[in-house]
Amino acid sequence: MSTDTENETENITIEDTPEPPRLLGVVVEKSLPLALQKKGAEFLFPSFTSVRQFVPKALAFIVNAYRLQMAEAFDKILTVLHIACVVFCFGEASFSYPLLIALGAVVLALALFDAYLHDARKPGAKYLEEACAAITAAFFLLASQALMWWTEPSLALSFGGLSTGLIVCLPMLYLLRVVVRPGPSEPPFEGSNLTVDQIYTRTQLATILWAVPCIGTVVINSQTMKAFLPEHDNLYIAIPMWTFMFWVRLQQNPFGRRRVQKLKDARKQLLVHWRERLLKGVEPNEERAWVYFAYVAIQVLFFFELSIPSAAVLWSWLSGHATLDLARLGLNLVTFVTPLLTWNYIKALNQAAAGIIQKEIDALVVADVNPITQ
């Protein structure tokens, strides 16, 4: 008898405790910043009485949660770099309302993204998180431009300016955030569960994203220098491109690839190919000292070529031929300093990937020498 009474009491208690509809509950919980989702659900769901009462309360809670998280996650230096990157990439709009709208969309997107992941970032997922941040910024930017085209076309960027700027802006935002945002103290990929194939793919992706702004800077500033020679524009683009390609080839050690063909194991051959393709820099070597000196000299030459647009603006002002264009100078400096500062990080990333690939090769060699017999 007492057992039946207890069961009836439990059933009444469960029925008297209403919960939000499952879909609504999932939407509210997943909309909260990642670190506050569990606490937010525990706070909001027990107080549910009706959808009409619950929705305003949940919206207010979400807004307040993002406000607090944005304040804690705010980074002054990174925000300034975001602004400089957007202004450079969409500089054709000058300092006008279309540029301000695009700037606001990108800065807001990245602020919300940082608030969402604040206190919940995973050490092994930094590269993926920053790639998602750049994609989120692009989505907000495209949404803002679609809204402007629909409501007030005069406040939207031109289609050519938007597409060109977006191509350069995405990789620049990614690289800035990867380098500037504090990451784990351990070396790249330390403690991660990624396979060798995944590490190689992500390293190559990061390297490509680093190279795109370098090449874009050369192409965009092809008319910076005065036309002293015929085919001036083509030469200004071709010379840095050839410098960059030769610099890359030296780091990839093409001379060592000839030994790969002697390997019989297909997996080992592939791993050696991957290791030699990475931009891991060149270490001093007494047997081939000229390769190291050539690598250093060409690296200096390449970054010097990237600095030419900034130097040209300064020289025009110092020589009295033109007034100082602070906006242009600032943008050129950003495109020169960003690849310069991020190169050491990209090199460390490639070196770490090369070391992991080499360990995999050594493990295969040991397996060949000491095969396991059943």
C-alpha cells in the first residue's frame, strides 16, 4: 500500500514539473557560450512555466552571458589587428559607410566567436578554431552586404571589392589569430591525438594560408614603383614570385628527393615525400653551407621586396613629391609585418610536423629490421 502511494507521489511530482519543449531547450542551451551551457540549462529549465514566459527570460540570459564573456575575452591588440586587416583588404571603399559596415560586421562576428569559446578552448584544436573564426567573420560580412544590397545598395561594397578583399582577408585573419592569440605552451601538435596524415594536411593548409597574403601583397601593389622599365608591372610581380618560389624550393630539399625512389615501402616513400615538402627552414650544414647562406640571403631579399610598397610611400613623402598618405602607409606596413612576424610560427609548425613524420619513418624502419613473428 505504501509503495503504491510513493509511486503516485513521484508521478505527480514529475508531472507537476514542466520542462521546455525539447527543440526549444536544445536551441537555448546551444546558443549559450560553450563554458556556460550546462550552468545556463540548470538555471533556466527548472523555472519553465510556459513558452511565452520562458523565451524572453532565455533571451535576456543569453544576451547577458555573451556580454560578460565578451568583456572577459576582449583583446585590445587583436582587435586593432582585426580592424587593420579589414581596412586593408577592403581599402577600395576608403573611409566610407560601406567600409564601416563591413568593419563592424567582422569585428562583431569575431567578438561573439571569442565570447562563445571563452574558457572552453581545447589545446589541440587551436588551428581548427581559428579557421572557424575566419569563416564566421566571412559569413557575417556576406550577411551584412546582402542586407545592404537589399535595403540600401549605396551602403554596400562593390562586388569586385568584396570578392577580392574576402580572398585576402580570410587567410590574413586566420594567421593573425593563430599567432597573436595565446596558445598552449607546448610545441605544436604536442599531446594531440591527430594522425600523421592529419598533421601533414593541417600544416600544409596553414602554410598555404600564410603564403596567400604574401602573393596578394605583391599583386595588389604592382603599380607602387614608378615605371622605370618596360613591362614594369609584369616585372614587379614576376621578380618577387620567382624569389618566393626559389626560397620555398630550398626549404623543401629537392636534392634529397632522389633517394626516395630507392625505397621499396610505399608508405615510407610517401612519408619521406611529405617530410621534404614541408617549409621547415634550412639548418646550417658544413657539407652544404652554400644552401644555408642562399636560404638566408633569399629570405632577406623576399621580405625586402614585400617592404618596397611601404618604402615607396615614405620616399615619395621624404623627397617632397607627394604628401604622406598615412592610410596607405599603414596598410602597406600591415601586409609587410604580418608575414614577417608569422613566418617563425609557420616554420616551427612545419618543423614539428617534420619531426613527427620522421618518428613515423623511424618506427617503420624498426619494424622492418625487427619484424614481429607469430
